[in-house]
Amino acid sequence: MSTLVTRIAGLINLLWREVAKFGLVGGLGWVIDNGIYTVLWHGPMSDSTIKARIVSTAVATLFSWFANRYWTFRHRRSERAWKEFALFLAMNGIGLLIVLVCQVVSRYVLGLQSFTADFIAGGVIGLILGTIFRFLAYRFFVFNEELDEEPAFSHDHEVFDHEAPKQSVHAATDSR
């Protein structure tokens, strides 16, 4: 049982850095998306708010990809940037579908058709579920290379190694 607890604690220690960075990038992406949307909606694209949302979301997505690739998951990026970018876009599409499903269920299954219900279903519940999905998808499918050359991340893979806890137990008994 203590081995399981040790492995879970190691996994939490491994993930907290990435979760914090991912959250900051996501928050900045949200500000970029809504900031550009507001400027475009009140300015050059006031006649087409859908186009304004497409432009603002595209810019925020590009920002998020670069920030996640070169900062959040910099120790996991591969040399195949275009493959990562394609996977990133696909995972963002699935994240968007999660948001839309939450809003559709609220509106058409539960019959909640107010702005507040749409906002809570899509903008809160859907966003939370989509964000959890995107973090896990980015970490395990998009930015999934192991780059043990960086000292801060050189032992991250040991969290999943079945032999690591046994080695640490032997090392503890040898040091006595």
C-alpha cells in the first residue's frame, strides 16, 4: 500500500508544475481570445461577430500552442512540430466538442434555455471538463516525448517505473 501512496505522491509532484503552467497559459489564452473578440466586435468586424470569434479563437489557439510547446511542456516536445500542431488542433477540437455537448444537454435535454444556463453549462462546466481533457491530451498525446537531459525533469519517468520504489527502498536501507 505504501508503494501505491509513494507512486501517487510522485505523480502529483510530477504534474503540479505542468498544471500550474497550463493554467496560466489557458488564462492568458482566454484573455487574448476575449480581448481580440471585443476589439473586433466593436470595430472592424461589428457586422459579423461569428467571424470575429473565429479570428480571436484562432489567435488564442496559436498563442496557446506556442506557449504550451515552448514553456509548459518544453521538456516533452518532439522534433516533429507539425505533427504536434496537428494533434494540438485535433485535441482542441475535441475540447470544443465537450463544451458544446454540455451546452446542448443543458439547452435541449434539460430545457434550460436562458443565457445564464448556457453560460454555466458551456462556459463553466464544459470549460472545466474540456480543460481537464486538453491537459491530459496535451501531456500524454501531443507533447509526450521524454527529454531527460533537463535536470529538473531527469527522473520524471521513474514515477511510472515499477522498479523505482524498490530501488529507493534498497537505497534507504543501504544508507543506514
